[in-house]
Amino acid sequence: MKKSTLSILTAVIALSPLTAMAQDAQTSIQTNSNAASAVGTGNLVIQNTDQTSLQDQLNLDAYGIPSTPNAQTSVQVNANEAAATGNFNVIDQNATQTNIQGQVDVNQYLPHNFQY
């Protein structure tokens, strides 16, 4: 897990200079790590993670200048680890990750001979 997390974060850092040029760049990075151990009899370990990233943009350019899509980046990393030693132990792990990205760019078109 450490190698994959490192590679994801390296990719985000590598892309950062590109998104820095955008006017309304949005970045969401969420990480979670749960670890548990149970030794004995009849232990219950419950690990639950909910991560939600909502990114929304509305760009209304004027004066006939075309809109440029803005960068949106979302990185969600989750790791659940558990160990149980003994009898009748229960481990319940759940991870829910949701990413919703919306973008609307509206251009204003002016007459061909418009002077500004």
C-alpha cells in the first residue's frame, strides 16, 4: 500500500505545475488509514471509511473569449488493515469513496464586426 500511495502522490505532484496555470484549478486529496488487531476470543473489529469529494465549476466568459476547461484533480486513498488471533473473532471493513466533478463553460459569442 505504501508503494501505491507514494506513486499516486508523486503523480499528483508531477501534475501540479500544469494545474497551477489554470485560473480555477481545484484539488482534493483525501487519505485514510485504519489499523486494528484483536487477540483472544469473541472480539469485534469494525472499520468504516466514507470519503466524498464534490467539485463544481461554472465559467461564464465574456467578450467573445473562449472558455478554457479548468483542471480538477481528486485523489482518494484508503487502507484498512486488521489482524485477529484467536477464536470467534469478527473483522468488518468497509470503504466508500465518491468523487463527483462537474464543469460548465459558457462562451459569449459576439457579432463578427464587434469592436471592443
